[in-house]
Amino acid sequence: MQLSHYLKAYSCEERPNYTTLFSTKNASKILLPKKKLQAIENGTLSPSDEETLTELGMLVPDREEEKQSVLNLIDEVNKKSTGLNTVIILNLDCNFACEYCFEGDMKGKLYMSDETASCVVDFIKQQFTEDKTSMAVDFYGGEPLLSVPLIKSISRDLQSFCQERGVSYGSTLVTNGSLFTKKVAEDLVPLGLESIKITLDGPEHIHNRYRPFKTGKGSFATIIRNIKDTCGIVKVGIGGNFERDNWEKFVLLLDYMEEEGLTPENIASVKFDPVMNTFQGEPSPTDYRDGCMSINEPWVSEASLFLREEIMKRGHNIPNMGPIICAVERKDSYTINYDGMIYKCPAFVGKKGFVVGDVRRGVEDYTASYRLGIWKNEECSECVYLPLCFGGCRYAAFIRQGNIDALDCEKAYLDTSLEALIKQEIKYGR
């Protein structure tokens, strides 16, 4: 047996005779005595230890075969997929005037019609082939809660379809939170709503600057009231978007949440991310440039590590490091715009060259337009981080150059941050 190619080893300051091992392929981690690492090299590792490390993906029979298996991993996942995931953009309207909104000038009084909604339901049913056992729908906007009747109608149809097939159905909702009242929650949960994600951009004074109502009035107090009223009815996750000059202030939001009883017992998850700038050739608020163009920017690593630590030490749930397969690469994942046009990712909605079909005609081949498998090259295959990256974010590549012809390599970020990220998880028993 050999040490996996997809393995990172880090020193352990608290226990100098141990090494922290992390499998980027399996997202497994272990604190291993250095003498056992030596035993691996000498071929004297005990059978029980060999079995344990093999189960963790840290020992493999052949490193070259392992590399090939990772190159084929997404293909295998797609072959075995039994779920269908669809993002439905109900409208491009909003009651907020967010300073950095990536939808920018695309927004307006643009709503999905009943006829298009019927076609959406038919398309989803057609894609839900006999091998499928679960259906997930994510309602999106604009602000999706400006289209509550349509959410109910689509949910009823799909929930009934899944019940007849004896398979599971669930929906989620990405909302600014201002319209998610107790009544709305009580209406949507019986129709399959399982969780929502609400954005809070820091403490009240910062959030109200970046996410005001169109009238200019602050939205923070309304959102907090709605979260308190609904977190006992449905799982509420909190997201937030920070920029290079305000990320340290997000600790004040975490403190406020704790004071208001929005603790891990009531909030399903918390995760903050940097605002991404937009490609200046696209419809967008082009005067906004205080976000990032790449996850590799040093301030992003500093901010992300700091905020993740603050979230974890308060006991909130936040995703662990591990392989993530982008929706672009997932065969059974689609984004449907309000007009019935189909994309592979919400970030590409309205962008020329990224439509992959429509709900009336079906889906066309998008291998070239989305550069599927762009990471299947010699350099990526040799990279220990490949399972954590798979070529990075297509949209991040797009905002830098206006196309996705090059990789969004995350190596610089992972070189800088992964050790600290893994040690955070160990520290908090994750």
C-alpha cells in the first residue's frame, strides 16, 4: 500500500511527535504518530492501522490508478446520480436596492408567467427519469417571495408528482428575508419547504447600507423579526457578503445574534463569503469594485479564516472542507430563468453564450459552452488539491476575463489556508 497522492501532512504544534493528515479526496483527517508514518515508509505498519488508513483514503494500492479514478470521479458521480436538482428563478424583481447586486441591470418587473411555470413543471417531470429517487427545487430571484402564489403552484404540482412516484421532494429558498413572515413559512412548509437562506451583511449599520429597501429604509430589523418568527418552523441558514474593508465588523453581527437568541439551536448554519466583483462588460453595477476578483487574493484568505473561526467557536454549523462538485459539472442540475431559458448556474443567467436550452425544447449539448472537464489536464491531475477544486469556479474565471477558457485555479488560496482550515475543524471537533 502507498500513501495517497491526495494527502496533505501538517505538523502538530501541541503534539510534536504527531502529524496531522488530511485527505483532499475523502475529506478525512487523523492525528498520526510520526513513528507510524515511518512504518508506512518501511512497510512495517500493522494490519489494523493499514485497514484504518485505507478506509480513510490515506493509503491506496496504486497512486497512478488513484489519479485516474479522481479524473473520472465526476463522470462516476453523474452515472450514479439518483437526484434531480433545479434552481427556478421566479422573477428578476426585488424590493431591495443592494449596492453590489450581481444581477445589476438585468433586474426589472420580469416575472415568470403561468404558462412558462407549467412548462417548467413539465420539463422537471421529463427530466425525472425512472432511476431518480429524489427531487430538490431551489426557488430563487430576484426576490422569490414576490412570487409566492407561483411557489405554491409549482410546489403542489411537483410534490404531488413525487408522492405518486413514491420518491422524496423538498424545496429550499434563497431570500432577502424581508417577506418571509410566519404566515408565509406556515403556508410553504407543508408544500415541501425544508430550509431557507437569508443574507445579513454584518451588523445593522453596515447591513442597512448595503441591503436597504428600494425606498432607502433599512431592512435589518425587519429581517431579524422574521428570522425570530420562523426559525422554529423551518431551518434558517444565515449567509453574508463581506468586502475588504468591513469583514472584521461581522463579529458584531455574531454577537448580536447571540444576544437575540439566534443561537446554534435556532439557526441551521452560518457562512460568510466575499463579494465578487462583476465583469465590467456585463450588465452590472460597474462602479462597485470593493469585492474580490479571485479567492486567491490574500485579504480573502485572512478574512475567511478569521470569520470561520468566530462562527465555529460560537458553535454554529458551517461546511467542513471537502470535495464539492460544481452544478456546472453535475448532469442532473439546472437553473431555469423566469422566461424558461435554461442555464447551468444562476450566475450565468442573462449572459450570452451560456443558455443550454429552454423548457419547451429541452436541453442541448453544453460541453463546449461550459468547458466541461477543463480540469482534465496533466497539471491538474498532478495537483493534490484537485478534489477540492476541480478547476475552480467558472463564474470567477468569467469575471476576470469575460470567458471561461481558463481555469480558476485555487492553489494559492489552498496553499495559504488549508492547514489552518483543517486545524480549525480539529480544534472544534468537526
